[in-house]
Amino acid sequence: MQSTNSDTSYFMRNKFPWASLLEENWKDIKAEMQMVLDHSDVLPNKNRWFLAHPHYVKSQDKEAWKTYEFYFFGIKQLNHCLNCPKTYALLQQIPDLVTAQFSVLSPKTRVEPHLGYSRMVLRNHLALEIPSQDLCKIKVEDEETSWTEGQVITFDDSKMHEAWNLSDKRRIVLMIDVANPEGEYNGEQINRYKIENIDDPFLLNIADNKTWLEWLDKGIFPEESLNK
């Protein structure tokens, strides 16, 4: 697994072989993203965007940061996968997949400095809509960069990081977490550990621990979970 960056950079390019597969097909992924975001009335299956409400999101928009889940710690949101068949087919080719979702950051929104949930994973962004490289940025520790549409960047989100969209248009990436190849756990082990140890009130409001484990064992969310 090679990187085009120096050993001191927090941002990596070409970290995983599958990144080139996403980049070669990024326009198809973008087209499906725009369909589920802008034309949900014509979709064949139920559709739900989840609002992220961490305390470190600062914006005047009530939907400042929202995501469209495909995989959540090994549990598939099948309706969303079927609404985006090309994206789904590509995600199925990623080893040690942990999570995958479209991530939309509204205009004039800041995600303030915070730490991710685990050093066991590496986070990847495939840039789909980047209205301005000057006004849309991501920063890990003391290193700042922007996104280039159609390219994947990889970083360790367990380090202090932040992001912002100060433009007047939305910023969208396909966000993917995979097992860190330098760690000792594979994707399946990480997924089970996270589901077995759920303590987030928002997630526990959706279902209790026992139900989450049942969903993990089945590998799929029930359709009624989209109504919660």
C-alpha cells in the first residue's frame, strides 16, 4: 500500500488499491448521490438522511451535517444500497469495510476540532462536490488541505481534526472507514466490538443493545428502521 505523500504528512493518497477504483467511477457515484439528495421522490426504495448533531458542529443551518448510510459497522442499509447500485457494487469490493456513507456539509458550517472514535480505522474521503478549495478545508493536527473532486484522501481521524465549508454551496464526500492495515484487527472484528459496546444515546434510542447485535448477525437493517 503506497502513498504519494511524504512520511510526515497526515493526508495520504493511493493508500489503498481500491481507491483508484472509486476514482475511476467517481462521476457515477456523484450522479447517484445527486439523485438520492435532490430527487428522492423518484427513488424506488425508502430513503433517509440522518442528521449529525455533535456538539462540535457550528452552523445556522439545522441540517448542517447529514449522512446517507450504506454500511454502519457491518450492518447494511439495503434500501440505500439499492437506490445507488453502482456505488453499492463498488463498496462491495472494499476489504475490511467498517462504515460508508455520503456526507453533506452545508454552507457556512464548521466542524470544530475533535477526535475520532478509534485508531483501529483509517478514514477516506472521495470528493464529490467541492465548491471552493479555498473555502472548503480539512485539517488534521497542524496540517491543512482541501479536496479535489474525483480524488480520495486518507487520514487517521483518531488524531485531532476539523473541517469547514465557508462557501455558499454544499460540500459532499463519500466517507469510508476501513480497518487500519497497521492495526491488529480486521473489519469484522472492529464492527463486532463497536456494536457490542454501543453506548451512544442516539443509537440506543433507535434500538437496544440486543437488537443492534441481532441486526449485526443478520448483516442488514430492517426496513422499519428508516422510520425511526
